[in-house]
Amino acid sequence: MNFFLVYLTDILPHDSDLRNRLFILAESRSGSNWLTETLNNHEDLLVLREIFHPGFRKSMVEKMDSNDLLKIGKDIDYFEQALLGKGAQISGCKILFSQLIRVMDFYRFLEFYKNQYMIVLTRENIIHAELSGEIARLKQNWHLMEGEPILSPVNLDVKVFFKRLEWRRMRKAFVTEALNLFDIDYLEIGYSDLFEHRNENLGKIFGFLGVDYQFENLKLSKEKKSNPYTLKEMVVNYEELEDFLRPFPEYFKYLTGE
């Protein structure tokens, strides 16, 4: 018998109205780091970073001295142990869509936490999002906290890039359909809205959580946009990409814009 899970079920019944857990489920490059850091600046909230990233999870489990928590299906035990001793009115973590699919038992996670707070971050311009991720991987620099952004043009393998766009689209569809399957009451915030209408959308988020806040008193993350450039500036072989995507209007339309 898993006595820790029995303990969790006792203090956090999955069919109760108790809501003290928050999960930021996010597409990569959707502003999740900015939002996590900003929410952590509120005294009533605690949002752990990507604790389900395989590398970070391994280091966390080593500190917990329980390799059993690396196993798939041990996600709830691992998450709750990570929160032990960290008091906050509402506490949780950030999880990327890719982690929900690759390293977690997503079904069990949703079944257990279906009554908890879930904020879903998405980014409509799928090309900008995927390209930003590619540049970050090449530079090994995921977040810009100080200084000015540096233009780093890339030469894309357009066929591989197209497959990554398709995979990103399918990940998003899977996650949102899974949330709807469990009738999860989640709040979805788009990347553009998050940064172009910060006050309004932070108001939505705190209202959704039932937490009081004053925008003027909230310390915002200092993270900056890493790639505030056009696709033509960021892609060396832009014309090749444009020609390849022309038969795919669902992607071609995003060659201009955010």
C-alpha cells in the first residue's frame, strides 16, 4: 500500500471542493516563466518551476532520497513531497505540454487534481513560438532577464521545422481535449493578451484564483521578450520557408504578426 498517497487522498480528496493547488499548463515559449515569477511575488501564492522536467526531477528526487519517485505514475507523490514545508494559500507548479505527454501519467494527474486551479497558457502564432524555442536551444539561453535582445538568425531545415509545427499543434489539441474530457474549469490566456493587456489579464488570473491583489503593488517579472524581431530577420532562408508553407494556410498565415 502506498501510505503517502493514502495520506494525500485524505488531505486533498480528488472529489472535494477544496482548492489549494495551482497548475500552470503551458505551451513552450508562451510566457510561462514570466507569469510564474510574477505570481510568486504575491505572498499568498507559490508556483514551483518546471519540477517535471526530467533533469530537474532527477535532482529533486535525489534530494528526497527516493528513486521510486522517478517512476511514471508517481507524479502526485513527487509533486506533493516537493511542496512539503512550503506554506502558501495556493501552491503549485508550472508544467509544459511536452512534459504532460512525455514524462507524466496525465490521466491520473487530471483525475486526482480535476477540482484544482489550472491556468493554460497558449501562443497563437505557432511559427514564432517554435522558432523562438529553436533559437533558445541553439543559444542554450531560454530567458532574457537583463540587457538587450541579440538578433541570432538561423538557417532552418524547413521539412524538420514543419514536423515540429505539426507536433506542437497536436500537443496543444491533445492537452485541451484531455482537459475538456475531465470537465476541467480552466482559464486560458494567450501570449499576446498576457503581454499587451497585462493589467486586465492579471486581474482575470487573480479573480480566477479568488486572491486579492493590487496591480500597482504587484512586482512584475523583469523577463524581457527574447526575440522581438520579424521572421524575415530571424530566418536566414525565409523565402524557402515561405514557399514550403504556402500550401498550408493554417501555418502560412502566421508568417506575419507577433
